[in-house]
Amino acid sequence: MEPGQLIYSLLSQAPDVAALLDYVHPEDGLQHRIYPLVAPQGTPRPYVCFQLISRVPDAGSSALCRLGDVARVQLSLFADDYETLAQLTAAIKAELDYAEPEPDLTLEPDNQHDHHDERAICLFRSLDYRFDIP
């Protein structure tokens, strides 16, 4: 399974996340504001971007004992105000923290960090997740 597809699938189907990120585009219908790497220019906030930080083989004790891969995915959350950013964070963490979407696959929170830049026009937070892919 592709780590980004897994994240997108879990978040786009979570009612509390959808309540904050879904909107109806006048021409394209229902949109989930969850994007790989970068949101399209002009995307209304809040929205989430995700990226694969690393994916490495977990070879166990030898090459003959391949256990799968270990992946790390980072989510970048963008919002206009801190309250919305906090609500979005809580909804995502409720869905992803220690989620078990498949047998032997558990998402573990790895890091959370707020970012500040005086030139920024919105608030930005990153959430990192680590998981083993069988």
C-alpha cells in the first residue's frame, strides 16, 4: 500500500475531518481539501497536504527475513486561525493516532510542530506519522 493513499483514504472518510475540509466546488462538486505535496493555488483554507518523508525496508536480522517497510509521512495543516487549526489537529489525531486500518499496520504519531513565519498569511502545523507496511 502506498502510504499517501492510506492517509488520504483514512482522512477523506473521517466525518470529523470531512466537516472541516470538505466543500462543494461550483464546477467540480464535492472536494476534499487533502492533497499530496502541495495544494492547488487559491485553495480555501483549512486544508491538509501530505508527503512521504521516508520509506525504508525493514530487513529484520537478515535479507532473507524481510519484514516489510517502515514509512514516515508528514501532514501539513493550514488554517486562517488558531481555533480552526486546533480543531483540525484534534480531528486528524482522533482518526490517525494508533489507527489500525489493516492487520499488522498501526499508525504511530511521531512528531508535532507549529511553524511560524512573519511573512506567512496563515497558520501552519506539521504532524508526522510512522508505520510499518507489511
